[in-house]
Amino acid sequence: MEGKVAIVTGASSGIGRASALEFSRAGASVIAVGRNEADLGALRDEARDLPGPIRSHLTDVTELSQIDRLVSETVDQFGQIDVLVNAAGILKQGNIENTTLDEWDKMMAINVRSVFYLMQSCLPHLERTKGNIVNVSSVTGLRSFPNVLAYCVSKAAIDQLTRCSALELAPKGIRVNAVNPGVVITNIHKRGGMSEEDYETFLLHSQSTHPLGRPGEATEVADLICFLASDKAKWITGATYSIDGGRALTCAR
């Protein structure tokens, strides 16, 4: 990835953070996008001795003007964009009966609308570099789960956005892929309202719902993201890659 420039959203924590570090280890210049200045600062400190520089960019991906600024400032500073990783996302519990319209709209704004606009905004630059996009979806985009209705719908939308745009952008030499993790140890569930005790119970239960017997690590997903963004995957586009310990293969339990 030396000489490449990668924008990674959701870089304050979880899969986005692990991906930013992995791109930096591979030699890419990374624009780490998030809303938590302290967490982004800690990320920069951790990457200080890595081959590729990490530059943090405070951005609320629901604000279109801030996305415009992110793209323009990246090109002004680095001259190009080679990779876009859309890892920003939120999860809220809720079913068809109790999910409020406000919760639904927030989920769609962050998990889908921002991804669409980021992709659209980066396209002219990705076309010049024959770059690529990796979207972070979920096993919930492939399978149905109760009590996370809006999240499931948002990730199914990401999968279809990935496939449709891959077809449309292939003639321009731009690849588009997605990763579909199972349960990964991050802060997304606790930030969505799950208590510490409930989260520990959830992780314990995940040992039985994932055939490989455990939840995943953010670094494992980051490894796949970096591979898909690299030239080693240059004949792969439109794929939605399960990385879930076999979770998508199972029936509900």
C-alpha cells in the first residue's frame, strides 16, 4: 500500500480504528475520520512509528458539507484518493413495533446515506487512481435477526449498494466490495445502549451462535479490508465477504 492514500471513516474505534492502523502498517497515508478528537489523537500516537502517516480528520458523516471538506482537504494535502473504507456506523436495539421514526432516520443517515454520499464524492478521484471502496456491512445484511430491525435493513442496503455500484463502476476501473462481520468485540453494542453486564452475556452467548466458537476481533476484519483494498484483490469486485466465524451459515438460535 506504499504510495496509496486511504480515507477510513469510523476510525475512532472498533473496525475503523483497526483498519486505519493496518493501512498504516502497510505503508499507506491514512486519513482517519471520526467524531472523537481524543480517540483520534490516541490513534495517531499509536501509529507514530508505523510506516504510513495517519492524519486525523474530525468529521460528522451525516453533514454533507463536512464530507465535502474531507474530500477536498484530502486531495489538497495528498493529491489523490486510492481507497475509501466506510466503517462508520451505529446500532440500536428495536423491532417493528418499538423502533421510532427518529431512530430509524438516524440509523439510515449514518449507516447508508453517508456511505452513498462519501462514495459519490470520492468517485472522480478514485477514477483517476483506479482505486477502490470497501464498505463495512454485517452478517445482519445477509441474514435476518430479531430486535435489530433498522440495523439489519441498513446493512442489507449497504450490500445492495456495494453490488450495484460495483457493476456501474467496473468500466471505470473502480472496484467496490464489502465485508460482513459477525459479532466483533467493539464498542458498538454498548454505545447502542447495551449495559456492560448484558454485553458480557451477549459475548458469552456468541460462543454458541458462531460455529468457530467465539466472537471476532477487529484486527481480523481489518486484515480482510486491507486485502480487498490491495492489488492482491484486483480481480475482485461486487463481493460481500462473510467474516463471521460461520455465523451466516447457521439457523437462528
